[in-house]
Amino acid sequence: MRAIWTGAIGFGLVNIPVKLFSASESSSLDLRMLNKKDHAPIKYQRVDEETGKEVDWDNIVKGYLLDDEYVILDDADFERAGAKKSRLIEIDNFVNEQDIPSMYYEKPYYLEPGKDAANVYSLLLEALKKSGKIGIASFVLRNRASLALLKPQDNVIVLNQVRFPEEIRSTRGLNLPDKKTFSEKELDLALSLIKQYSTKLDLTKYKDTYTEALMEVIRDKARGKLPETPKLKITPTKSTDLMKQLKASLEKKKQAA
């Protein structure tokens, strides 16, 4: 793997040199956009809105529209905005992992110890394991201020990039139920169903079946075979037969067991 960032973890007055590696990759198929008439691949071009001509990367700069004029920014400006953070993953404090809502999680990375940093890296890794805590840190990645969680996983420290609170949308405007319309018996059955389906987490048994199915469709079409599209009609369960379907669900799970 290739490191996408190098710097250090700031742990109190201790600095731990580290390298950052992406811990995830896409399993989706690489689909190209084509011209419907002749199936020629479509290319994206960077076009000047005024002249309509294509612009080379070397002639492209970044700017922010302020008071009807663009303020041009270069790499040095981004460094000035976060000179310290740009090379430091600074741990601000430690919290319980369950206190972080799942909607905040964005992307995982692996942290590898830098040169001569194996000992202090291992120390932080073991301290996180023993304490049961995770570190909240801030740093800059690709000129973007980021918030991150540092947590131990086996023999590696995982950095989970997380969203800032202002990036989480409010639920205002959603049509959500404002009162309970179910009975206590229905709730008891729902809890029993959850208990029946409860198991130890094993993510290895879950596969990206959609990509596999899409690849099969592609192979079928290449052979001239037109697969049928399955019809799926979703009908909400009405309150009148909710008890009946909950009981049937419990019985189905028992029979499968």
C-alpha cells in the first residue's frame, strides 16, 4: 500500500511519527459513460466559461468568491491556515466509543508507525486497549480540516475520519411519528423477534451481492440473453395484522433454526 499522508500523532507532549493509509476500497464496477449513438467513451473537459476553450491543469487555480471578486488561494495559503495541524494529528481528549453517533463516521484509515516510532506507537495502542477509550483528534488532510477518532484494532491504530457537528443535517422537515400507535403486546413480540435474530457480529458473511448480480447481467447481455426484471411490490404492514405477522416471523425463525 502507498501512504497518502505522513506526519505525527500528538499525544500530550509526545509526538509519534506515522504514515496514513486508506483502509477501504470500492467494490463497485468501473462503468464508463458512453455516447448512446456510437458507444464512444465520454471525456470530461475543464472548460473556461467565458471562452468555451479547454484549460490545462497547469493554468487552473483555486479561488473563493468574496464580495463579487475571486480571492485566489495557493498551497502556501492552505498551509498558513493550518500550519501546525497540517502535519500533526493532535489528540484533544479521550471518550467512550459508544458516545459517538454512527452518522458522524465518514472514512477509515490505518496508521503505521514511522521510523524509530514502533515503541511509542505500541505504547499508545496498548493504552487505548487497556483504557477502553478512543481519542478525538483534529488534523488537515488534502487541505481540508478534519475531525478524527483514533481507536485500537488488533495490532494497528485505526483513524476514522468523522464529520463535524455542523455537517449533520437537522431532522426538521421529516414526516416522523409523534406518538406511539402500537400496543405493549406488539412491542413484546418485536423485542422477542430482535432477541431471536441477535447474534455475534461477523461481517465476513456479508458480501456485495449487488455487484455480483450486476456482473451476471452484463455477462448475460454480452451473450445476447435478456434477463427478466423481478417485480417487487412493498406493502406496509397494517396495524390490524401486525400481531399476526410478528407471530409468523417468530415461528419462521424457529423453524429455520
